[in-house]
Amino acid sequence: MTSVCRLQWYFILIFSAALKGESRYLEVRDAAEDDVFSLLKSNLKRDLSERQIYRRSLRCIDMLSIEGQFTFTAEKPELQCVLFLIGDPEELITVEYNFVNIDCRGGDFLKVFDGWIIKGEKFPSSLDHPLPTSERYIDFCDPGSTRATVQASQNVAMVFFRIQEPGNGFIITIRKIPNIFPCNVISQTANGRFTMVIPHQHRNCSFSIIYPVVIKISDLTLGYFNDLQLKKPPPIGCQGSGDFVELLGGAGLDPSKMFPLADLCYSFHGPAQMKIGCDNTVVRMVSSGKYINRLTFEYDPFHRPGLENEQENNVDEVCFPVK
């Protein structure tokens, strides 16, 4: 089976029972037996070529990692459609409505979600996003809505839509703009290098990698880095320090529901390495806003012996940190 056919099969399995149309706040949930993250681990950059803006039609279940103008026209009633959007870590996703022809009064909708939400789990989590979940949905059909462009807070977003009348549809333009201080990120790849900087901001930032990986931290600065005013670690643990980094692992998407594997609350120059055999790995920085916090790390695939034979939901086995 080709990778394209395999990806389409994942889409069919994952969303065959998902997205109840009558729900006001939509989620991707109730996935079929195949792991929902198989969708995300498939070739995310399949549409990327020379980073040029182009035009193409959208499928009811689709994923994009490239800028362009995209058209959806219903050939039959489409009740549960979703478009995943993802950019590079240093980019923000924007969705611009160019043309919309849907029956809002008849039950159609076109909604942008600020982040991703799958099986009831959100990224960024509610602890890491400034808005409550209900306000992260921007509905084109809301009375008085005049927003022609919706900008996400990070490098991922989703578009949910229902169109019941054949021939109706919409045209949207997807753009990606630079983000000087990227905070919450989902990585498109299983390897890379990233520097997270939180400059005097009271916020939490999570970097999510949907693969088992080896994390290598090369530099961590918590506090003013002038050799005199570095923060000192608290006597016990990191939770009371106000500024710390934690490594999390789990099988879902939401960092707030993952297992804490390690935390760091003191500045150091690496290397420090940890192997994490989880389906999803998160590097999360908590910042009080009093300091300029900086973290540099690399990540590479971790192929744990026998991992492919483990049961998918056996979190105790799969999500065990290997020293």
C-alpha cells in the first residue's frame, strides 16, 4: 500500500465515528483501532514543494503544511469534516476567508480552532493557552462575526466544517507568518534542534514531539545570565521555584495529562540526555515572568527494542524513561 493510500485509510478509520455534528464545541474523538497519531506521523509535508503558494481543492478530511488558496465544494452532504494545519516551529498559522457559501441557518458551520484537539485532548493545553476552550473556536456563522482572518497562537490550527447542500462551499487562504518567540509548538519531524526563549513573560510553553525520542539538552538558563544573578534552585523539587523545565511523556496530545518524567530548575550547560519511549514527548517550560529563560535542546528518534510489539495502550511499559 502506498503512503498516500495508507494516509487516506488512516483518515477514514480515525474520523468514521468522530465529530458529532450537533455539538457546538467540536473535538476529534472516538478514533478507530489504529492509533490516532499514525495520522500525524504520516508524511506531514507531502504538499510542501519550494514553499510556493499554490491552489488546490480540499478533501473533507485533510492536512496542510503549505501556504496557498484552497477550495472546498461539497459534492454530497458533508457532516463531519476537518482540516489540520501545521507550520514550522517559528511560524504562526493564519486562515483568511475569501469566499463562503454555506447555510448557517440550516445547520452548516465553518469554525477555526486555535490549536489541535483530538479525542478530547487539546494542544496547547488549557494550562498553556490564555483563552478558555470555548473561546478558542472562531465560528464564521456566529451572529455579528465580521472577522475575515483568524490567526492562531502557534504553529498549528484546525478548521471544522459541515456543508449539507451539494454545490456549496468556501475558499480560504492559508498563510504562515514569522513568530519571533515561538512558544507552543508541535514538531513535524522526529528530529531537530530548537531554542525556546521566554523573555520576561508569565506563561508556559510546550514543545510537543509525537514520536519516541532521545532528548539532548545543551543549554538551560533560568534567570538573568550575567554570571552573578542566576536563579538558585529550591531545596526540594522544582514546582515551587516559579521557573523550571519539565519533560513529559504520554500517549495523548494534552501536556497537562502526561506523566512527569523529569524536571530542571537550575541553569547549566549540557549535555544532558534522556531517552523517552512514549508516543508523545513534551519539553515544557514554566516561566514566572521575572527572568529571561532560555532552553536549547536536540531530539532524535529513539527506537526502543521491542517497542513495536508493545500494546498501544500499555502506558506503563511504553512511557518508561530509559536511563
